[in-house]
Amino acid sequence: MKIATWNVNSIKARMATVLDVLKTIDADVICLQEIKCETENFPYMEIEELGYNCAVHGQKSYNGVALLSRYPLEDIVTGLPGNEDDDQARYIEALVLADRPVRVGGLYLPNGNPAPGPKYDYKLGWMKHLKAHAEAQLRLEESFVLAGDYNVIPRDEDCWDIAVWRDDALALPTTRAAFRELKWLGLTEAYEAADGRAHEYSFWDYQAGAWQKGHGIRIDHLLLSPQAADRLTGVEIYKKARGLEKPSDHVPVIATLSD
């Protein structure tokens, strides 16, 4: 089973590119972020024609997440449990009814800039709610994956130049500490476990020729419960997506689990 995460940065603005990439990566489950459309305006027909079931939690113009699956979806949850006051569409979860079912949560974690400030407080608060939910899920001792745009640079070597990013909300010590707390619950970060090479990125800004210069950061992650991590056989960052016409500034990250 291939499970992917991808921030598409407006699904309607990049429809042709999205369809092309989805066909190419051929993942069984895909968590999309920043779809930037309301739930009813999601391009269900085009995605369903590729063989996917769709669960969508949208919002006008901003944020928005979706879960695509070649398998039936059950027990769909929109919004991060325990964080019901949040009016931003940043979390969706469902049980993927494969031969060996996997619960998948797709998330778009707040950016947090400028930090310090209310946006950074919102980010850290969101991460606390995510930690509480992950703890609850881990107690069930089931295969569980939290995949998405975490807006976290875990290590210095996960960006092209830490001097540029050191004071950014994505790389602050408190951000990294909150991410480590998530992992210390017993979650495995797929890329770190299956590859781990330095200076491999999933995001390149549109500005200042970042893609052409290799000025990227790694902020898109898949965290796996022990039951899912035991099935992890590999991970891929599909960089080719960044070089396509009208690309997202993110590329898919794909984890493969054994059947």
C-alpha cells in the first residue's frame, strides 16, 4: 500500500498538474492539503475518474484538506478531535478499508509566522491538540498514519541553509520540540526511518529561483504508529512534480507499507 501526502496549493488552479501527478505516483491513499476550495466545489468527478473515493473538508479560498483512497472509506472525521473551536479546515481522518485496514489522518498544520505572536501561539496550540489525539489513537494499538504538511523543519540538514531559517516558525526550537514530543509518543517518521539522507526537500518557494538553486526545505511528513511502522518498506519524495508546468511549491512524499 502506497500512502502519499501532498500540499497542492489550490487544486483548481493546478488541476491538470494534479491529475498528471496522481496518475504517475499511483498511490493507494493520498492526503491533500491546501485544496483552497469549499467542500461542495471539490473536483470530485475528475478525481473519482482516476479510481479514488474522496473525503473532503474544504474552506473558501484558504486551507482545506482531502483524503483520496482506492479503498472504501469509513468513519470519516472532519476537524481535529478535541479542537472543535477551530474554524479552519486543517484535518481529516478515515479508516481505509484495505485487506489490512489503516486509519489515516491528513493534516495541514499552521505555519505560525510571524513568531512570536498569535499565529505562532495558534500553531503550538494546534500541535498540542494533535499530540493528544495521537495519544488516544496509539492506545488503540492499530495501524495509524498521520500524514501532511507539518510546517516543521525537523533538523538543520532538512533545509538548504539553517542560517536563513533559524528564526522562522518552521524551525524554532519550540516547534521542533513539539514535533519531537509527537514522535516520542511512539510514532515513526517515515522518511527518517526509511531514508534519512540530509538535504532532501519537499518544498521550494516560488521566489528567488529556489527550485533552480536547490534552496528547499523538508516539511511534509508521515508519522506511523508502531503497527504501521512495522510494515514500512520504503519512502519516496517525488521531486519531478516541482519541475512540471504550473507546479505546487510542494511535492508528494510517498510511504510504502507491505500488504
